[in-house]
Amino acid sequence: MVKAPRQGPYICGIDAALDVVSGKWKGLILWELDTHGVRRFAQLRRALPGVSEKMLTQHLRELEEDGLVHREVYAEVPPRVEYSLTEQGRTLNEALRPLGLWGTERVRREGLGTVAVDQ
């Protein structure tokens, strides 16, 4: 299945922003990289229980294409690949922070469980 390229037209800024962070794991990948800085693939996979290798790879590629994540490949044996946020990724995380606070408050208010770490 080929995914349509994200090129708009968009109805509003929220539409354009949600297009970039759509997908179950993208927000969590951004949060993990913001919280811990540089991460290797295996570290990201362990930090996101339930994500498949295929989905993590796909989301990391899309985030890289969108200029939110930087992928650094080191010429070593075995190869080492590290992921980090770009400046655009950091600004997106800042924009998402109020949404995370809203979600944390909703979980508390509705008694939906616990949030491991407040945003």
C-alpha cells in the first residue's frame, strides 16, 4: 500500500500539523527523543511497548522526510544509527506540550488510568 504524499491543500494549520504527526507512534517518538535526546533504534523500540519494528521504521522515515528527526549513521562494525530531534522537531514538541498537559488533565479528571510522565 503506497501512502499519498503530504502536500495539501490544507483547510487550516491544524490540518497541516496533524498530517505530520498522524499515526499512533509519531507523537511518542517525538516525546521520547525530546525527553532523552539521542536514541538508537533498539532504545526507541524498548521505550515504546507494542510498536513493531516495521511501524517504528516507517514512522522514523516519515519524521526524517518531514525534517523533524535527524538520522546519523556511523561507519562502524556493526553499524550504529542514532536518531535525534531537529530544531523543527523541537519546535513541534513545544507546540504539542499544551496538548499533552490537556491529555494528562483529562486522564486525571475522567479517571482513565495514570500517566507515567507528565508532559
